[in-house]
Amino acid sequence: MKARHVLLPIVSVLLAGWVAPVEAQTEPKKRTIEVSGSAEVSAAPDLAIISFAVETTAADAAAAVEQNAARSAKVTSALKQRLGGKDQLSTAGYGLEPRYQQQERGSQAPPTIAGYVAHNDVRVQTHNLDHVGQLIDAAIAAGANRVSELQFTLEDRNPTLRIALAKAGSEARAQAESIAAALGVQLKQVIAASSSPPPIMPRRYEGRALAAEARAPTPLEPGDVTVSATLQVTYEIE
């Protein structure tokens, strides 16, 4: 008996690329209020940064470098004797430049080198703020020519920064509530927030030339430093 082959109709439904029409649904745009709160917090400094300039001048470069090395070593030694275990001393910069002879007005002659200036910056970071004046006096007596930098700052500003950010957030909230009340709307949740804390504002003193001869001890009052923060907040309103 022969087998019979039955051909069944095959229906192919192509679904690829077919998308059922869906009515476009877009969420209504949220209504928002954007505010910016700022705050400043003062704190007593716990770190002093001092840079002492040691400059020497000589007719030739080698002599200027040699004299500078000897004087810088004396300055460094005098400072190390007065620094604590957590304090730091480092070289912040070094340079050697020619000093040119001033030509007469109208002269076409090329400038000539009259000598060389060697410059060494010795930088100190100390936690003993009461002895900063003594460090300056010792460095000058040992051969430093100038205090090129003096600032009182915070070794770790994060705890003070967090306080400033909290106050900035409270200020931002108060501003948003005032705006909402004026517009007759209600504040809802915070949609976005970002902070942009500026750098710490240390207490700086302008560098000035200091004579090396005997003089009265240098009095210094550190004063407070300021840490500020700004917080941008976006609130949803209804």
C-alpha cells in the first residue's frame, strides 16, 4: 500500500519589522525651581606655610651657585633645629639667571652679562603656629633674604567644608520655600543637587624684604581662615 503525502497549506506570518501602533505617551514636563545657597565657615588654622628666598649674586655662575648652596645650607640647618616631628622642610624652587648690564640709551651694542643671581626657595610647613615668628627670625639670621610666602591654613579642610555645605543646603531650602510661597506653589522632592566648593581661603601675608641685622622678634597673629561652599538645588513643585 502506498503512503499518501498530504500537503498542508503553510501560512507564514512575517512579524519582523512590524510594530503594533502604540499611541505616543509622553510624561508632562516637571515644574521646577532652581536655587543656589552659599555659606562661609571660619576656623582657626592649624598649619603655617612659609617660603624663604635665599639669593646670592656673583660675577660668574659657579660662584653664585656655590655661595647660594652654602647660605641655603645654613638656613636649612637653622630651621631644622626648630621644627617638630610632623613639620616638613623642602625646596620649593631653584633658579640661576644672568644679570645684564644696562646699556646707554640709543646704544646698538648687544647686552652684556654683568653677573649671575642664584635663587633658592626653602619651604616650611609647621603645625606650631606660636613659633612662626621665631622661624622667620632664625632663617633671616642664617642668611635668607626674603620671606616670599606666608600663609595660615587648614591641614584638613573636610570637616569644616561639611559644615559649610550643610549651611549652604539650609540656605538653598529657605530660598526655595520663599519662592514657592511667593508663587503659591508647594515644594516636592529634590530632583538634582550639585556642590561647587571654592578653594579654602587661607590667611596670607605679603612677602617683604627683611633685614638680617639684629631686630625685635617678629610678632604674628594667624587669625581665622574661611571655608566657603555653594550648593545648587533643583526642587520639583506642584
